[in-house]
Amino acid sequence: MKLKTIAAASVVALSGLSAQAGTWSWGGHDPLEHATLFSVPSGTVGDFFTFSLDTASNVTSSVDSFGVLAGTYSLFKADNTYIGSWSQNAADVTVSLGAGSYYYFVSGFAPSTAAYSIASAVTAVPEPETYALLAAGLGIVGFVASRRRRDF
């Protein structure tokens, strides 16, 4: 069975078993989105954070948990296409995404009252023209520098 199918099946299974499940809509993703949920009661945690992007973007995210065991968070397209999954309390993760709708699924188990926070930041992906202008500028600077060296 493919990893994507397993991930999608686990999302469906966890969301069905969730003692407390919530969905938060960030709408169009602002440059920084942050949600802190305190006092997560004991049991299975399974929360969704939906958002959309107007243009291709680099998205950096992290989840910090306080008392949630075996916690992970996954990123999916709105059509449930699996993009990736990471552990809570890990280093920031950056992925490049195209325009469209997406969601994070935060899951884990809280043996007693726990909390977690999720943060997600968006930066624009430079257009190819930007790189072409940078290369042209560096070429001109190199040309001028080589001409000056020959003149002396």
C-alpha cells in the first residue's frame, strides 16, 4: 500500500476516533498564522487548520506540544493529496506550494490535559525573471571589474 494511501487512511481513522476534533479556517493565508490551543482534554487529538494561497509560496510551519504524546502534523491539499508529515516539537519545516487550498492535520494522544500551538508563515517564491535580472546584474559587474583591471 502506498504511503499516501496509508496517510489518508490514518487521517480518516484518527478524525473518526477523535475525542475532540476541531476545524479552524484561516481563509487566505496571512504572512503569519498562529493558533494556540490550551487545555486539550485527555484523549485523541485530531484538529484541522485550513487555508488557501493565491500564488505559489514557500510555507514554513511548526507545531509545539506540551503533553501530547506521539504527536504529528501533516499537510494535505484540499483534495486530500498527501504532501508531508512531521513530528511535533521538530525544527521548522519549509515546503513550496502552488496556489490552491490546503490543510494541516494535527494529531496525537493526550494522556491528561495538554496543549499545543501551530505556526505557519508564508513567503513569496521569486519569479524566474528575478533570477535572470540578478544574473544579468552580476554579469555586468564582472564585465566592468575585468575592464578596470585591464586599464591599470
